[in-house]
Amino acid sequence: MTTSPRPEPDSTAVPELRLKHGEDRRINAGHPWVFSNEVDIARTPLTALAAGSQVRLVSDRDRFLGYAYVNPHSLICARIMSRDPAVPIDAALLVQRLNVALALRQRLSAEPFGRLVFGESDQLPGLVLDRFDDVIVGQIATAGMEALAPAVEEAVRQVLQPRVLYWKNDSGARELEHLPAFSGAAFGAAPAQLRVREAGIDFVAPLAEGQKTGWFYDQTANRALLGRFLPAGARVLDVCSYVGAWAVTALRHGAGQATCVDASAAALEFAKTNAAAAGYPLATIRGDAFEVLKNLHESGERFAAVILDPPAFIKRRKDIPHGQAAYRKLNQLAMSLIEHDGLLVSCSCSYHLEEQQLLTAVQAAARHSARFVQVLAFGGQSPDHPVHPAIPESRYLKALFCRVSRE
């Protein structure tokens, strides 16, 4: 079977965005972002472009750099989606990108659960898609991808044939793009709960009221490591547990008891449901993680393993000092609860906290707690969240598996 060649794009129909002299170096090195101060606004004013519109990005020497979408109201004013002058941003490109993303995920797992699209790392900036069998939950973070939403929806239908595509567009990133928050089904009847299967364990999680897309697939690979380091029969404390994925995984790997700590009563109910479905009892404590850990220590409670999976304490660079102190304090409180020769799993999803800084926080916590810590393994985000080599921000998750003993 032969196919017709793709028609040449009409470059005159796409406005031009020209960079200043020398500002194409980072783009040529593979980075897909253009910052507003890199644009030659005298020749191609950003104010003449509508948010979400498409452009031909060119250097000061008229060299084609890529097709991008723009937002003149954002510091990142343009994001490249195609570097081939013969391949514009259109429905065919979206289908091709989804097929490539799907092929990778099918190589990683035969089951239809996991992250399908991870923004720039899948050459679809501003788009996240997670698979829950025949339900797809998506998030759009940029004006350019918002403009493409109808085409994305059709591409998802064509490539995946899901029963439901649900947009959960409530991330803070949308505020930076001057986009409103909203959630709802693009097509299909949205379920109240999502079904997840991870490492042979079945879970349920809330959709509309859930965190992020409803599940933290980025921790899948780290949870798979847990059984290797967990003491036999361990009493486990899962802090910032959400719906209990770490705790139930620990019970499956031989933990004797597990307790989940979370500020959300609804999340803890899901945690109990998930543990019961797997055949395990589960204790829960609702409250602020810092206060709960302090109270547990004062009441003499001790655990063989403590898992810390908090939300990002550092969302902006200016939050680094305060965030570093929070990570140190949380780890110190955790160590005060760990029995001799116990396990600490300490995670951070703050991109602005480097792995070495998390190590420093753990070591400082150990010194204040008179504990000796040995790092047994370093974990990161699951492979269905691939890292873009030119974008450090795409590598954000850190996990330390630590043996904790008394000095």
C-alpha cells in the first residue's frame, strides 16, 4: 500500500518569530523553549501574536529553527513542537507523537496503566496524559496546547480508542499562562473512581477530587524497590500517603503493620479501601505530617520503616531556603520514630531541590537525631516519565532509600 506524500506546508500562512543575534545557541543545542527577552521584538513583536497561535521560529540569519506555539504573556513565550520545515503543527503531527509515545510505554509495560505523555519529553509541550485502562486523564498547562485541545482529543480517539478522556486542568501552571482552571470530560462518561493496577496490586483512586491526574505514576519504579530493603515483618509508617500506594505495597512485601498519615480524610478512606481489597488491615491518622510525627514520637511510637513522600515544598527558586529547612525537619521527625537498623525512604518532587541538597537535609537530620545513615539506593521518576536531556526541569523526582541506625 502506498501513501501520498505529505503536502508542503504553506510557510506564508504561519507568522514568523525572529530571535536576536546569538539567541539561537540554546535552541540549536536541543532546548525547545524560547524566552521573551530572546525575541527580536523590533522585527517580530510578540504583542502582535495571539496567545496559543503558531509561528515559524527563525534565527537572526533567517535560519529555520522550528514550528512553535506562542504566548506573549508568558516568560516562556514560545515552545517548539517540530524542527522539520516540512512538518508543521497539525493533527497529523499529534497522531504521530502519540503513536511514538505509546510505542515506548508498550515497551515498558504490557498493561494499560501509566503515563502516556510527559510534556516536552514526548515533544508535546504543555500536555500530560495518564492511562487508567480505558480512561485517559489529561492536563493542559499552556495556551498553545489549549488551542490544540480539539485536535488532541481527536488524536487520542484515533490512537487509543478510550472510553473516556477527562481533562483535569487545575494545575498552578495554567495561571502563569492566563488560563482558567476547569475539569470535565472531553468525551465519555467520567467515572467517580479510577482503577489502577501497579505491580500486580489493584487500587482505586478518586478522579475529580484526586491529586494531580489521580495517581502518582512517577513513583511506580521506586515502590518496586521497596521490597528489596524492607525489614521482614516491619511496622511501616507511610507519611503523606494519599490513597496508600506505598503502604499497601509494603504490606504486599511482608510488612507486619502499616499506618497511613495524610491531611485528607477522603484520601485515607481510599487507602483503607485499597488495603482491604488486597486483604490487609490498615491504620490511618489524619493530620498535618509534621504535627502527627511529633505526636507519635512523644507518645513513644516506633516503626521499622518510615516513608516520606511529601508534596513539593519548593515550587519557586525563592522558596529554596524555607523548603530545605522543611525537608530537614520532616526527615528529623521521621528518624526519631525509626527503630535501630530501620529503613527511611525520603522523597522529594521539588525540581529546585537537587539530589545533593536532599542528601544534605537527610544527613543534617541524622546528626540532630544522633543517627547514622547509609544510603542504600537512589531512586528517580519511573521510565514512563522520560528525562529530556536539554531540560533539567524534566528530572524532578528524587528518592533515597536509607538504612538508619543509632550511633
